[in-house]
Amino acid sequence: MANFSNLEILDLSYNDFTGSITPYIGALSSLKAISLSYNYGLNGTLNTSEFCALKKLEEIELAGSDFEGMLPPCLNNLTSLSHLDISRNRFNGNLSSSPIANLTSLEYIDLSYNLFEGLFSFNLFANHSKLKVIQFLSDNNKLDIETENYSWDPLFQLKVLVLSNCNLNMLTGNFPKFLLDQHELEVVGITHSKLNGSFPIWLLENNTGLQLLNLRSNSFMGEFHLPSDHYMNLRWLDLSDNHFDGKLQENIGKRIPKIEYLNISHNQFEGNLPSSIGDMSDLQALDLSFNNFSGEVPMEFIANCTSLDSLRLSNNNFHGEIFSKHFDLSLSSLELQNNNFTGTLPVVPLKVLQLLNIGNNHMTGTIPLWIVNGSMSPNEVVDLSSNSLEGQIPCGLASSDIINLSHNLLSGLLPSCLNLQNVMHLLLQGNKLTGSLPKAILNSSSLVTLDIRDNCFNGSIPDEIVGLSNLKVLSLSGNHFSGVISKQLCQLKRIGIMVLSSNSFSGSIPYCFNNISFGKLAASDFVNIHSDFVYTDFSFWTLYFSFPYKSLLNRDFQIEGLSTDYHEQGGGFREQVGTEIVTKYRADLYKGLNLDLMSALDLSLNKLIGEIPPKLGQLSSLRGLNLSHNQLTGPIPKSFSNMTQLESLDLSHNNLSGEIPSTLIDIYTLEIFNVSHNNLSGKLPDFKAQFGTFEKSSYEGNPFLCGPPLEKSCTEIDESPPSQQKSSETSDGKWYQVDLLVFSTSFSVSYIIFFMGVASVLYINSHWRQQFFNLIEDRIYWCYYFALDTLKRLAIRMCH
């Protein structure tokens, strides 16, 4: 290729090249455009004389590789350079001292996602009269961009300005004032920049061709108004995650009739939705969630916005019946949770629905068949939780990844015809379901979460549960299950959370529980519980714009940071599976990554007997263990000290005996420890480290325990050679010894007090004193005559 002296365009993008830029590049003297983008193995620096010798270069694309170091000063030689894209590399240094300011022919510049730091002032672009596109997105929070600290008048008229997470105008938080002189803007995206003040309505008035405005995740406040004297060409408007308040203007739909994407979520908007919203006939995605909107959804909106694909009204105060006869939209995503919607679910199916979330409303009636018979698109979400749905669960339930019917009034048996081959998460807790577990639902290798707690299920755990080979969360608590705990559970080696509490299980704890992972999962396994589902994929979410001049590399300008920024920062439509687990004396809801990292075994409130298997101590990744309120006997296994990640251990209300192993003090993560109401005895573990935080309530109900924090103290054991007396006392089972010094002192003091008391009384009262002496005299004579009489009798007997 070094012989291609007439080569003008070299496009090697999207391959698997590795290493650094080869020397032959400098021989391509006629080269005008080069693209090495998205070759992730390319690395090294640009300090090559060969690269900078290409003085005819007009376009450089190095995006998405692994180049590093500072931008070489020799880029100043590229006086014809109009297009520079070095985004998504590891370039570093201070841009103020880079050659950027001297490249005055630039029309397009993208410096996003590198390691630049320090202060960069926009007045360095003051002489760039041809500049059309500036993209500057950061994620290292070390780059400060200032537009206001110098008095400068730009010579350019921008088409695109995208800035994100760049510490923009940190001292003032002002919106860039140089934009007052810009009248040809088509795209403005300034996000995650902590800008404040009111909405810059002048930006729309000065730029009638503006198609996209993204100001999400700033600190704008006050009311939001659009210009009233002319129509807007906006297709995309995102004001989410700010502090806007007040009502939407009544004619908003007439001001921006061409809008396709509108996101004003996470603000403080209030009042009713204007009926003019029905004039947005091209609207495809609408997100009004997390505001204070109230009232009913306008019928004009339901009837006229026929292009709507995604609707998100959750976490407001809407009420009324959303599912009327006019509701005939071809939605792929519908989120209405946490409102006050009423009425029944529609009999007519919502056509291409992939996400249905109407949890925490007041919907009534039964679950229509179209939700579960395959009318919904596969591999997505159905969330009807926390409503007042009644009746039985229909047979379908096979079309979605996540099925959440929890906290309703559903009753009856689970149908044996259930087919869960495609379901990953089945959440049925908090209903009135009865009967035993159908064997049909226990043969799903895809099921990751099975949460049916707080129902009325009964019977034993079927051996067929071994078919749930990928199960990670099993919650059966608060039912009427009985019988022994099936040893088949030990075959579910991927389980991280098992909650069988508040049932009537009997028998002993299976010795094989140590075969279960309980948290020992590879990082690659986490994705099954922590899943983000994006349910819409509009072409305009990654926008492409064609500008007056044509790229030699035949590229449209891709506006970075719009679709990706939206999803990565919490937008989009996502569903995280959650499970409530009781640890540390409280019920906590674990979701996403927290659920991935949590591991717990809860067998409390059953009728389990026998000893605790010592092999449970091999569960070194376990964070919560609750065996309380059973009839367990025997000692606390010393092997528990091996559970070095344990945060909560509750063994209370059993019949455990023996001493508390002193080695438990080695579990430095322990926050909750409860062995109350057992038959434990002996000295408590040393009152230090985490055991210094446990109160006496952790040990109450064990009368033979002693030591802090209990009031009963244990006397230190004498370390001298054991005597016969000590052996005797030990054999008698005594846990204490007599202190001879204390005994002698107390006896002497008592004797002296008694003697002095008697002497004082006789000294004070003469009558008593005379009687005392007479008594002594009588006793002396009695003893004398008794002895004399006895001797005489013995002498007489000896003579005979």
C-alpha cells in the first residue's frame, strides 16, 4: 500500500486490526481522508512524523480504538483538516495547550469519551469560522469547560452542539450565552451539566430550524413555555430530571405538532394534561413519569396520537379509566404504575405490546386471555402487580420474560396447563392462591426467580423441583407447605436466595445444603437477575443529520450521546426483578445488582428438629442465615466461623445447648446475632469487635450464660495446678469456685460484729449481765456434776 501514491481515501473502519499505526501511512502523500475507527486493537500514540506528514488530510476518524497520549503538535501542519473525530480513545492532557485552536478549517470536531482534564475555554474556537459541529461528551468528571470567562464573539454558526458531563460553567451554572448569536442550530444537547436558571426560550425563538433539544439532568427551574408566535420544528425534546414546575401551556400540542419524542419526566409539573396534546399526531414516545400530573388522560390524546409506540405515565396522580373503547394504540411499551387508574383491563388486545406495567393502581376484573395467549410480543414484561384483579390465573403466561401478578386478589389453583418454558421471573406473592405446586411449572430450565410467598399453597415440595436447574431465587414463605424439606433442593446448585420460612416443614435440615452456591456465582451469571430491557428502538433515537457539505468518507453525522445517554442515565424502559427478604430484623426489597450480590437461607418459623448440620459452615458466601423459631437441638456448630461474609445470624427460639463457639468472633461482617431463648450455657464470646455491639437481648432466655453484656459475671478460672477439691467440684458440674480469701474475710468480720454486739448489750444492761453470768455459772456446775456423776457410775461398773 505504500506504493499507492495517488490514494485519496483510506477507510479501514470496523475491522479487527491491532497494534500501532504503521510507517507506510506517511507514503500516502495524496491522502485526503483516513478512517481507522472501531478497530479496538489499535493502540499507541499519534507521535509519528509519518501521520502528520499527510498535509492534504481533510478528514481523520479514529473513533472507538485504543489510542493514547497527547495530541501531537504536528497536527498544526494539517491546515486543510475539516473533520476530526477522535472520540472513544484514551487521549489525555490539557486541551488548552493542544493544537485544536490552530485548526481553523475545522467544520466537525468530536473529542468525546477520552481522558482529557483541566480547563478548556470555548474562546479557543473564536477563529473557527467554518465550525458546524461540536461534540464533547465526558465520563471522567475531570474536564471543565468554560464558555463565559472571556469576552469573545464567535465567527461560526453551529448546526450541532452536544456537551455532556463536562463540568460546564462550574462557577456560575449559566447557560452558554454565546448561543445568543447562533441562528442555524438544529441539534442542542447539553446534559448532566448542573446548569440552572429558567428555560432558555430565546434558543427556540432564534433557531426556528431546531429539531432536537436535550437538556436532561440539569437544575433548570420555573415554568416551561414555548414561543407562542410561531410553530416549532422540534422532533425531539427532553427536559427530564430538572426542577421545572407549574402547568403545561394549553396550546403545547399546537406549538410543537411535529414532535416525535417528548420526555419531561422527573420534574414537578402539575395539573391536567392539555387536550392539545392530541395534536401531536407524529408522537411516538411520551414520558411524563415522576411528576404531579392529575386528572384524566385527555380523550383527544388517546384518539389522535395513533403513531404512539411507548407511553409512560407512571408515578403521577392520574385517575379514571385509561382503557376505554377508544384505546386502540399499537403500543410496544405501556407503563402506568403508581397512579389511581381504575376500570378493567381491555378485552381487545394492545397489538404489539412488549411491556405492560400498570402496577399500583386500582384496576379490577380478571386477567384477559390476550395477555397470556401469545398476543403480546415474546421475551418481554407483564406487570399487573398491586391492583385488585380477581379470579384464577389463565393457562398462558408463556410469552414474557417477567410475569408479575403479585399483590392482587387472585385465587384458586395454579392451572396444571401452565407452560413457563420462556419465563425467567414468576412473581405471584401476596394473593390467595391455593393447592399444591403443579409439576408442570417445575420443569422450566429458564426460570430464575420463583416468588410465591404469602399465599395459601400447601402440600410438600415436589421432587420435580429439580427441573428448575437455573433457579437463583426461591421464596415459598408464608404458605402452608408441610413435610420434610426435599433433598432435591440440593440439586439446585445455582440458588443464591432460599426462603422457606413461615410454613409447617418438619424433619431435619438437609445435610446437603452445602452443595448449593448461595452467592458463589461468577460475574457472568449476574445478568440473569439484573436485566435492563429497552422496549423501543426508533431509528431517530440515534440521529443522523446531513449538512451542506458532503463527507469524503460518505458519512452522515451521527449525533452521539442521545440514545445512549438516555438509556445509560436511567431513561428508557427497564424492569428489575425484586424480592423481599427478611434479614437484620427488617424486610428489605432487593433489586438489580443488590439482588445479584445477596445470598440468604431462611428456614425460620417451621417445625424443624435435630441438630444443625456442621456442613452449613461451608457456605462461606452466605450473608444471611435464619433458623429461628424451630425445635432444633444440639450445639452451635464451630464451623459457622467459616462463614466470613455472614451479616445476620438468627438461631433464637430453639432448644440449642452447649457453649457459644468463641471462634464466631472471627466473623467480622456480623451485624445481627441472636441466640435468645435456647438452653445455651457457659461464657459468652469476648465482648469486643462486632460482639461488643450486641445487646443482652441477643442472649436472653438462656439462664446459664454469663459474661458481658449480661449482668451475670463469670469468675476467672484459676490457672494453678488442679487440686483434688477442684476436680471434685468440676465433676459435680459446678461452673464456679469458692474464693477462700473472700470467705475468710467475710467470716471474720461477721464473728467480730456478733461478739461486739453481745458485749455491748451486756455492758449496757446490768440485769441481763447478772442473768448471763448466772447462766454461765449454772452451765459450769451442770457440766461439773455431769462429769462427776458419769465417772462414779463407770467406777461402780468396773468394780462389779
